[in-house]
Amino acid sequence: MKHKVYSLVVAALFSIIAILHALRIARGWEAAIGDVTIPMWASWIAVFVAGFLAKIGWNLAKKHR
């Protein structure tokens, strides 16, 4: 797989993850794994981490033109 394609795929996936976590925060959706409820602060961290990784992916894809 070429670097540009890989960067685009990774950037798109991390963008989707960041958007879904932002939607969870905005709409107050509950998240649970088994009997354990995931706290809302975990989504705040996920938005920033996934957003940062998405930005890196988009920048790398742009770099490999």
C-alpha cells in the first residue's frame, strides 16, 4: 500500500472516531462494555487523541502528493 493511501485511510478512520466521540459528548449517549459504563471524560480524551492522530494523517497525505 502506498504511503499516501495509507495516510488517507488512517486519517479518515481517526476522523470518524473523533466525530463519534464528539457526538457522544454532545448527545449524552451512554457507552458500556459489559456491565462497565464508560465515563464521559474518556470521550473527551478520545476526541483530542483521535483528532490529533487524524490531523497527522491528513498532513502526511498532503505531504505525499
